[in-house]
Amino acid sequence: MRITEKGRHPIHMRMINLEKRIGDFQLKIDDLTIEEGIIHGFVGANGSGKTTAAKLIMDIIRPDAGRIDYGGLKLTDITMTSQRPYLLHDTVYANLVYPLKIRGRKIQEEQIRELLAMFHLEDKAKQYARSLSSGEQQKLSMLRAMIFEPKLLIIDETLSNLDPGSVDQFEKMILDIQKRKPVTWVMISHRLSHQYRLCDRLHFFSQGRVVASGTGKEILFESSKPEIRRFMAKEMIKKEIP
């Protein structure tokens, strides 16, 4: 395990001189470190590059230049959920256990039942997964991502449209995981309160660049960066004006 300077977490992954152009948009990340065992948040306006960066990490798209140093991680150690999850044309149960099956892991039936019951899906185990409501599909995709205990989880807006009770449950699960056996998370969410509560470190994206990294307090409340101040001012206006 490689260690960074004293007092910091081990390096898990680095994005170095990374570039990706999609139409008129260009992502350009000079050097972004995703440290191991903590919860990271990608913050910024729509179209700032957060999801593009996540897709590069997942190898869904390839960079035009630069590289990602995975620090020993394999792509099978990483998973990603999205706001519009992709579900197999199969039952809820089959979707949930799929990550275990393809990795040759043992299926713990009691664990499966407990997870489904926790999010009120126990009576829908045999139901066609794509017939679930959008909120239920998001819950299923989150459970499917967490069930095989990946080393890096990227959560792209999956929690954003869930009911408050389910969000609270997933936040508790995430924090419980971090207490027992910390893994690395990248959370992308437009809910700043959610990011502030959960994330150990935020990375602020603006027009395809990472302009600042730091704690939630440093980024959301103390930054002198004009891009961040403008973003926060707009977020405050959104809350005040319906």
C-alpha cells in the first residue's frame, strides 16, 4: 500500500493530465487524487464534468489523453450506479444477486431477504425488475452495487430522487460500512446537504476543470474561488425562489 505525505490517506487512484472531448465540452483534469477509504464528493453545476470523470474511471469511455493510475484496483473492484439505473431483463432477486454470481461469490439467502425487507422490496423479489417504480429501481441498483462489497463505489445521483426515509437508510448503511471496513466512495449529487453530511473530501468541478479540493466546510463555505462563490449563490437563490 502506497502512503502519501504524513497524516493523509493512502493513495487509491490518480487521474493525471486527463483529457476528454465530447462535442463542444472538454474535460481536462491535471491531477486529481482519490484517496483510499474515505467518501469523496464531486460537486459542481450540471455539465461541469462530474459524470464524464466518473465514466472515465469506470472505463465506459476512454480518455483522449492522459491516464488513470488505479493504484492496484481492478475494474471488477469498482461499480457505479446512476440516476437512471440499468437493470437486467429479469427479476428483482436475479438483479440483486447478479454481481455475486459473476464473481463466483456465495449467495447468502438470509442477507438477501434482509436487504429487500429493509427497503420494502421483499414482496417483489420475483417481480420483473423493470416494472418497479423509478424510486424502487434506484433502491435496487444501490443494493446491487453494495452487495458484493466493492473497493470503490461511484454513486451518480442515485440517492437524489429517493424519499427522505430511504435516503436516511442508505446514508446510515454507508456510514456503517465506513465504520466496519472502510471502502472508497465517489458521490455525485446535487443535494449539497447530502454531500456535506457524508463526504470527507469534496472536489469542485467547473467547466471541465477541478478548481478546488478540500473538506465540505472549506469548499462550500470558506472558498474564495469565484466559480464556487457564484455556484453557491445560485444554490441559495434556488432555495429561496420557488
